[in-house]
Amino acid sequence: MAIVSILALIAFLAVFVNGIRFALMTTHRRQADNCEVGFIMAGALGYVMAFVSIWLCEPWKLTANSPASTMLVGFTIFNAAYFFRRIGALIDGRERRKTERRAEDESADRRVRRSSP
């Protein structure tokens, strides 16, 4: 369980790095994206603080290999993977949408209307 717990902390470290990468990209983005990443980072920080406090105050709960400790560690790793993917999707999606719009603007005239029957 100790190795898996360390992997959970490494997974949350990857979430923090991805969140910092999002924050350092100073291109235009929606306020909702900033809010979502802030919420994810706050949730990740809460998970890490709870995880570290369990290790410091009650380490036998994580080293006992009980079903409860396995579910706790597995759930934190699952959430870290989701957080990492969600921030990555916000970064990639914004760049993808920007390039698709530019390609569309150059290839087609937006003022073309359908003829009425």
C-alpha cells in the first residue's frame, strides 16, 4: 500500500504541474475555464492535504491493506487521473477550437446564405 500511496501523491503532483501549465498560458480563455481549473486545483489540494494528514496521524489505516484503505487510495488515484485529463482537455480544446475557426474563416465566406425556395 505504501508504494500505491506514493503513486497517488505523484499523480496529484502531475495534476498540479498541469494546472500550473494552464495558468502560465496567457492566451485568451473563457472565465468558466479559469473557474473550472481553480476548482479542480482546490479539490486536488484538499485530497493531498487529507492524504498527508492520514499518513501523519493514522498511517496504520493506509498500510493495513484493508478494503477501505484500498478504496481510499484507488479513489484518489482515479480522481487525480480525471483532474489531469480534464485540465489537459481544456488546454488542448482551446487550441484546437482556435485553429479550426481560423481554417474555417479562410476557406469559406460566412455571408453566403441559403436561397429561399
